[in-house]
Amino acid sequence: VYLETYGCQMNVNDTEIAWAILQKNGYTRTKDLEEADVVLLVTCSVREKAEQAIWNRLQHLKALKARRAHFPLRVGILGCMAERLKEEILHKEKLVDIVAGPDAYRDLPRLLAVAESGQQAANVLLSLDETYADILPVQTSAGGTTAFVSIMRGCDNMCSYCIVPFTRGRERSRPIASILQEVKMLSDQGVKEVTLLGQNVNSYRDTSEVQFQAAAAPALSRGFSTVYKAKPGGLRFAHLLDQVSRIDPEMRIRFTSPHPKDFPDEASVLQLIQERHNICKQLHLPAQSGSTRVLEAMRRGYTREAYLELVQHVRESIPGVSLSSDFIAGFCGETEEDHQQTVSLLREVRYNIGFLFAYSMRQKTRAYHRLHDDVPAAVKKQRLEELIAVFREEAARANGAMVGQSQLVLVEGPSKRSASELCGRNDGNIKVIFPDAETEDAVGCRAPVRAQPGDYVLVKVTSASSQTLKGVLLCRTTLSRSAAPH
């Protein structure tokens, strides 16, 4: 089997789950497309561009399939696009043999067996409880220093632009015990950073055991609302974060993607981030727009003012926090004035990291049924370019404030641009580049050492851009040691 992944980190995790299931069923994995019996594409539907890449790839595979005289090639589409376009995929030139949605990976061996007999096979049933909790994903980046651990699937937020609830189904959380088991296993393998992954991580709710179900529904952040009723019962995200961060004091913990509504005032999550040295002081706070009118059309459940109040609360709770966000340019009905409000939000908050895209209308969403995609493509492109320019300008200022400071960096490996430099990330998830040179070891070894992937090093920042920091290596250290008061 040959696996190819498109789209978000969720899909990388889905690839690891699908491979774990196939491996148990006697499949071996190849990195050479020419020798594959089965090609599986794990797909994304969030934007049109992502889907177009898959249709183009299928044309390439069509030629490969036609050349196979002796042993046929089976092609499968997995994930969000399978869920969204099942009929179209199966009927378009009869190229695809199997279609499996995000909740149907356990069914892959059966689907492939049906395909062996020359028939097309599909399963896109969405589940209310599938979390793949008992399947430990096979880490695809062997020897990696970082890993992603999926804690929940699906989403209940129903933002009007978003297709995720329709391709990944309702929100359900994986039992805490299985998450802790996976993180412990990764720690034993030497992984130094784990990112907890979910469409809406901070609404995590483990109801797998009866005694978890008595808890009351938590409050929302001040000034926030939802389209669904708050669900009582279950162990919450703060509890999970507390437990995960205790597993290994030398392992960094991150999480993505939270929803701003789930950081209430008594937010023990923010308290935990501030208190624990191994939970990164970094938060993803997706804003999407800076205009209250557009936010309402998007059904985000907050105003510009409520969002800014939350940002202020976060900055007071976690001094020095690094913030990242998502923005959509040119949503339905967005005026130039709305767009300028997003520009001013970018200036006011000054994010360190940003993910900015032009709006692309998706079928099935509320926007598709109720709103008009009335901002011309050229205007979307122009607004997106302006947002990116302003984001970069502000991020360069935010990162520039770190020049002269020492940053703790987890070494990931050689820099892409130069073999004589190493690359890693600081606590705020910003890329740091520094020379691959001998350095002293603060951990007690007298002889000079060379930093290896998985090491923590102190780097003094000498220059900064909107995307990276550059610096000089001071010494090798540990996470606990660098957090201890000197």
C-alpha cells in the first residue's frame, strides 16, 4: 500500500490510523508508487484548491493504472473528500475502487477485499462514537522528535462557512485513559513534543465512565454564545491537559485547535499553561474576521469586542504568550469597511503566527444554502494580500522584540536552507535557526557537545523576521532546568 496525505494535521493522524489498521491485516507499506498494489489518498475538502489537487492526482494515477497489465492497481479515496463527494468520485471515469470516510477506516480491509473482486466499494457512514481509541497510530515520521495525538473527532460548532461538521460528523471525545497511554508510549520512544489534536480541543468531554457524567456544563467565555446547548457531564479539557503534562516533565505539550468560546474567566486551562513549565505558552485563537457583522454571518458566537477582551484576559493570565490565528478574506457580504476592521484587528493583536485564506464556498454548509458568495475573486485576492502584508509586518515586530533574548529551542534537525545550520522551535512555536556548532552542556558533561534532534538548547536571538528567528547557540540544557528559577 502507498499512502499519500493532503490537508491538515488531522489527515496526517488519519493516515497513521489507516496504516495501523492495514498493517494489522497483513499489508506492507511502500514509498515507491510503481510497486504499489493499492494507492490510498487521504483527502481534504476545506477549500476548493485542496480538492482540485486530488482530481489532478487521479488523472496521473489513471495513466499508471492503464499501464498495469499483470497485477491491477487499486485506488482509494479516504477522508473528507470521500465523505463529501462519494457519488461523484465513484462515477467519474470509474477510476476509484474504494471510498472510505473519516469514520470508516476500520472497514478498509473489507473494502479492499471487495475491490479485489473487481467491484467498487464505499463506506462513508459517519459515526456518533468512533474515536479509534483502541488503535495506536503508527507514527509515520519514525525517529521524530514531535508527534500529534488525536483527542477528539468531529465538530458541533456549525460555523456557516465550514464543511467540517458534514465531512467529519458530530463531536466526540476519546477516553482519557487511551490518550494517556499513547502519550506515555511516545515519551518512552523519546518523543519530546506532543500536540493534542482536535477540531475544537477545548470542548473535550470524556463521558466513557459513569462517574465522569455528573459534572455540570462549563460556562462559556464572557460575551460568547453557541448554536447548541452546553453539554453537561464528562471530564473536561483542563483535566486532560493536567494529566498529560504530568507524564514527562521533559516533554512539551501543545494543543490545537481551540475555539475562543471555551476559555471562560475561571479558565483553569489558562492557569495550567501559566503554571506548568512543559505546557507551551502559545495559544491558537482563531478569529476569522475582525468585523462583528461578518462574525455574526459566520455564526462564530462572539463580537469583535468579546474577542479582544478574551485576548487581553489571555495576555494577563499568561505573560509573554505567543498567539496565532486564522482569518478568511472575502466572506459572503464582506464590505471594504468589514475588511478594514480585520486589518485593524491584526494590528491591534499583533499575532506571531497566522493562517490566512480567501473564502471558498463549500456545498452543504449554511453559507451555501443561505448566503451569497458575492465578493469577486479579484477583490478576495487583493484583500487576502493586504491581510498577509499587515500580518507579516506585525509578526516581524512581535518577533523583533525577542532579539537579544535567550530562547529555549527544541532541535528538530538540519535547516532546509543550509547543512551548516540547525532548526528548531521555541516555546511560542516560532522557527529558530542557529549554527550547527559545538557547545557547552549545562547538564553536567564537561566536554563540548553537538546538538542533536530532540535536544533542548538555549539560543540567543540575533535577528528576526515575520516567520523565523536566527541566533547563536549558548548551551545544551533540559526543559526542567531552563524552567527552574536561577
